[in-house]
Amino acid sequence: MKTLLTIAGMLIATIGLAQVKTTELTDEMGNKQFSEYSENGELKDVITIEDGVVTVVYYSYHENGELASIKCFRDKQAHGTWWTYTEKGIATAMANYDNGKKTGTWLFWDEQGIQKTALRYEDGNRIACQEYSPNGEILIAGCR
């Protein structure tokens, strides 16, 4: 409960200091979701409180307004899928976390969107990796 009050207080303080729009939704189970938008209407973050667990999704933007990254946290630990993008909106990285540990497949692309690397994690440990040529051929398979 103390965490919920702290987050609510931080949200109210943030709203008071910046010209942002915040929406609040509450479902029939009492779970809450707060969405915060910047002055120009860009989504900045979404805070969800469900069964006492706090999940935050942060959005950052390039100066030209294009989405730069999406980062997710649950109870202050990296959790879920993270993305990064170029100023032209091309994905350059996708990573997965499970309660702070690297997990699943991580993918990396160059500025033109051509896949460069694929990594595989289990329980925070890298178990496989591949590097690709510009035409998609596997150059290196295995971990170094």
C-alpha cells in the first residue's frame, strides 16, 4: 500500500510541475492505469497497478517526434519487451526481460532495418547467438 501511495504522490507531483495530460482508469477489480501525455500529445508513460504490482512502460522520442524507445518495468525491474528505433522509425533492437533477467530472443538491426545479430537468453544467461551478413546469410553461429 505504501508503494501505491508513493507512486500516486509522484504522479500528482509530476502533473503539478509539467503541462501534461493524465488519464486514469479503474476497472471493476479496483486495478488502476494512469497514462501520461506530453504537451504535444505524445504518450510518455503508462503506469498500471494490478493486485499491488506496479508496471511502468516508458516511451521516449527523438527530437523529430519519432518514437525512440519503449522500456518496461515491473516492481522496479526490467520486465517485458524493450524496443529502440532510429529517427526514421526503423527498429534497431528488441530485447526481452523477465523480472530483471535477460530472456528469450534479442534481435538487432542496422539503420536500414537489416538484421545484424540474434541472441538467445535463458534465465539471464546467453545460450546462443548468430551474426548475419547484409543479405541474411549466417556469418557466425555460436557464442563468443
